Amino acid sequence: MIATALDGFVIDLDGTVFRGDCIIDGAPEAIAALRQAGKRFVFLSNRGNISRTMCQERLSRYGIEASEEEILLSSTVTARYLRDREPDCQVWTLGDAGLREELASFGIAHADRPEDADWLVITLHETLTYRDLNAAFRAVRHGARIIATNEDRTFPGADGDQIDVAGMIGAITASTGAKVEVVVGKPSAYMAEAALSALELPAERCLVIGDSVESDIGLGKRAGMKTALVLSGSTVQSSDGLWPARPDWVWPSIAELIRLVGNKGEGTDE
């Protein structure tokens, strides 16, 4: 079924292609198998603290070549959201430099001062300081609305789960009393629509592959795509096979694609 019934693949990054600074065994070969089989794919990640250029360079270091059009990050979709709805807005960011780079690539202006911002954009901030938090606090206290690239609590790192965007959001909402108005990342319709638009395929011809039941499998189920959960990241095998969103397939890792696509084999329903 994988080889014959599906033409588009929506692939998560953290926990699916790499974990921390380590590539997951078989991931480059799995992507190569998709290319060789003539399949379309797009990397769809909740990473909002990097730009597509940064992601492209990282994938290349692991032996995976991808065009910018094949990469959709939550920072990318956030930038598109603002460009399409409020192209003249000014933003302040709580996040690493990659977020600002991605916003700038879509023509989104960064405010000179937190107090001048129309929106505060929150993402993962791995170099966070008190000064950064306080500037974001000032932006919201002076009227900036809050948009978050995602609201994941953790992401899989080399040494285990690490705090994610929810921690940054909590610091600002708890101190200001403000609420997040828009969350862009998976499993939202914003991300699903962006992926399907990039693939130019109907949902029923696409498969979402990821390590998160909530964000990856949840997105696929809501959008009408097939889903494959990989156990190489944040999710481990359920003893009773029961998850909030039940995947169509459960694989040890994305390396399963080498057999299923390369040899035109059939997947095994879990």
C-alpha cells in the first residue's frame, strides 16, 4: 500500500530524522528511497527557532539534500500567516535568531523597541536570558498580541526530552495575564494546509510520518491523511496499543521506508 497508494509524504524532523545532534539510522537512505521512487515529500517541523536556510544546511550535513520548498517549519508558516493577514505589522520575537531570519525573509518588520510591536512571536529560545524575557513582557504590556509558533511542552534531544515553547509561553502569559491568540504549529490546520499545498496532492494520497502522537498523528488524522508513528523520538511503544490518536502504522523508525518504498512492500497495520 505504501508504495502504490501514496504519493506524498509529510515528514517530521526532531525524533524522526534526527535526535539532538545525531542522525537517526537509516533516515538519509529512507529519503533517498522516496526520491528514487518519484515520491513527493516535505519536511514539516514545529521547530520555530530556525530558518529554512539553517534547516537546509543541517540536513545537508547529514547527507540529506532538500530544497527550501521541501522544508516547512512553524517559523515559516507563522511568517506566512502574518504576511497574508497583517503585512504591515511590526513584531517582537522571543526566540533564537533563526525565527527573526525566517520572518525577515517574508518581509515581516521587526520593531525597534518592544513597546512598538503589534505582535509578540514566541518560539523555542535555547539562549534565553532574563533580558529577553523582560523585553517580551514589555511588548505584551504595551499591547502586543501573542502568536506562538507551537505550544509543545517538550522535544526529543540527545539526552532525553527538553523543555519546548510551552515554557516560554508560560513565562509571558503568567506574568502579563495575556492569552496566546494564535498557535500556528502542528497539529493545526495551518500546518496541514501548508504541507498539502506544497505537495499539490489530495490528503488521501499523503502519509504523515512523525514521533508525536499529539502533533504528528493528530495533524494527519484531522487532515484526512494516513499516519505512521515512529518510535525513534518522544513516543515509546504503548503496552496496550492505545494512544489518543491511533496511527495507521507504527514503525521502529523512518528507516522502514527503505523496505516499503524501495521494495514496493506492504506496511503492517498495528
